[in-house]
Amino acid sequence: MSAVQSDRIEEFRRTRDVERLTADLRAAGGPLVEDAGGDDALVTFVWIGPQRQVSVRGAQLFEDRNAMSHPMRRVDDTDVWYLSVLAPRGVTTVYQYLVDDPFLDADKTDMALLGRLVAEARDRSFADPFNPRRLFPQAAKIAGADSAPPEQWDSVLELPGLEPAPWFDGAEPPLTGHSLVSEVLGNERTVSVYAPPGEGPHPLVILLDGESWLSVARLHAAVHELITSGAMAPAVVAFVDNPPDGMTARMTELACHSATTRMLTDELLPLLRSRYPLTEEAIVGGNSLGGLAAAFAAYERPDVFTAVLSTSGSHWWGYRPGPGGWGMDDEPEWLTRQFAAAPYKPVRFWIDVGRLETGASPLSPGVDQRAANRHLRTVLTAKGNDVTFHEAPGGHDFATFRRSAVRGLLTLLPG
């Protein structure tokens, strides 16, 4: 997909009619979407303001899918900023507008620098004022923030042809909070549990990155709607938060970390089994690094976990750029290689990845997110595992993750 020019922006160049452009943006409910013929739509992101520089953040629609941001252009002598791109119909993604972009001249291989810039960019990132569809920003939640002003939430782009997803709009069901003090990890976290109506015993679903599934995705509302409608079998769902220190602990604990597996099997499971009527069926799942950690837990303990829900799992992980670097050895896809070399493990898998998740990053030389998930599917299928693989119409964000999680739960726990 390449950047292209919008007829609507060309018209604005001629007329300089800001009021009409503003009315068009309100009517569109966000970016301008024009027919481009065939299977594509022309999407034009527009920001109106006197800033000296504006970028689009997120929106995995551009050629460089892993770029931290995409600089916009200003119509000369106006406050109108724009950026157009051809995108496939029927996809969804999240985006923000980033003012005074700190990423423009940054060294993209310096992870410590990028971490600092991500924190800096959060204060400069804004939702689309013309788009009412918003999600709590995942980046803020991972960093440990419990609140963010609505004007700094993620905007959700939904292109024509996208399948409706009404399950997230219902009332939030009651959850029971538990404090889990982990001796093996040396920290404490919250586990929020949804218990379905009716008597058990019920299967158990454990979801890592629990705080994001609740605050960002509202997955508990969807689970309750699906169970009460009969579409999904009743299940106890445990949303397992990361510890309060946020990003650093998450990157350690969810990257094929045996202590995390022990926390799940030796500390969390006994806690849940002592309080809820459960069957022996235990599904472990997560998104991104959480999907990697879920698959690793099943790799280590297939006697405990009967199925994995991997939503855009970071199965590219493994390459270590140097001594002390974040990784395992000198190749990507470490866990996939372990599954390939190990005896068959009797675990079912739901594996999904966004169709927009292409383009390798410095963290995974030679392989991108979509390819890595395809590789894992192929290896597990060759091993004889029951694998359902899905390529979602979206990117690496919760607008896509939550839709895919629903598909996965309906596959693993059909009503």
C-alpha cells in the first residue's frame, strides 16, 4: 500500500473552505474514506490545528507497518494536515494524531531510547476529534496508567465491509478480584475473575495481560453476552494482570519465562480451584507477548493446559542482538523451533494474526509477525496438533485482538 492523493484534499486546496472540510469529517465520523475501485478504499487522515508538525501514530495501513509514526503533510498556508493511503476494505485498526513527533529522527534500533520516546509520545498523542469510536489506549495501560482523558484514547477506524461486533457494547458483568502474591516471581498482581451464571463445574480460561482485556477490550462484557446468549459454553474466565511495575516486568515475564509458567500452574491454579467449581479443561491465552507466553506455558505443561488462545502472538521472539540483549539466541522464532524439536504435545491451538501485520522489525530479522504465526501453525499442524488458524482483518491492536479473541473462544468453547 502506498501513499496517494485524495480528490477531497485537492478540492480543499482550491477552495480553502475549512468549514466544509470540517463538516465532511464530522459526517464521515473520522478519516475521509473514498472509493478507490476494486477491493481498496482511499483513507485520508486529517488533523486541523496550528501545530508545527503532526504525524499519524498506529494505523498499520502504510508500507512501513512497524514505523512508530507516519508524518503528515500540511496544505500550504492553512492549519490542515493530511495523509492518504490505499487500504483494503473491511479492515479495522487504531490510530492517534501525534503532535511534535519525537520519533522522526530517533535511532529505531536503540530500545532504551525508544522506550523513553514512547512515554514522551503518550503526552503528545490525541484521539481524532471527529471519530466517536475509541478504546482506552493500550500503551497507557501497559505502562501502568489506570486513567487517561478521552481526548487521548485510541481512535478506531472501521472501513466499509467490516463484520459487525456488537458484543462489546453491553453492560459489564460483576467480577471478583483476587490478590495473587507470587513467590516464584517475587511480586503481586490482581486477578479478576468472571464466573458464569448457573452451577458448575466449568472450564477455565486464563487470559494474560488481564488489565488490557478488561479496560481496553471490554472482553468481559463480550464473554457475558456470548455465554448468556448460548453462543459460548459457560466458562470461568480469569484475567491475570501484569505486576504494577508495568512494561519492564511484562517484557521479562511473558518472554518464554519458566517462572511465569510455575506461577500459573503452582500458584494461580490452586487459588482458582479452591474458589470455583472447575473441570479439568484449562485454556491459557493472551495477545502479543501474552500469546507467546500462553503457548510457552502449554509447551512446558501440556498436562495442565488443554488449549491455547494465541491472539497475534509474538512468535517472532527469540533473536538476541548481543550479550545481555532481550532474546534467547541468534535466531528469531525460538518457541516454534522448540515445538519442532520436541515430542508431540496434546494441546489444541487457536492461532490468529492480523492481515496487516507484515514487515520485519529489528527485533526479528528476516521474519514478520504474520509469517511467524504462519510458521507456528505449520509446525504444530505437522506435529499433529488440532490447530485453528485465522488471519484477522486488522493489525496489532485491540480493535483487532478483541474480535479475534471472541472468534477463538467460540471455536474452543462452542455453545
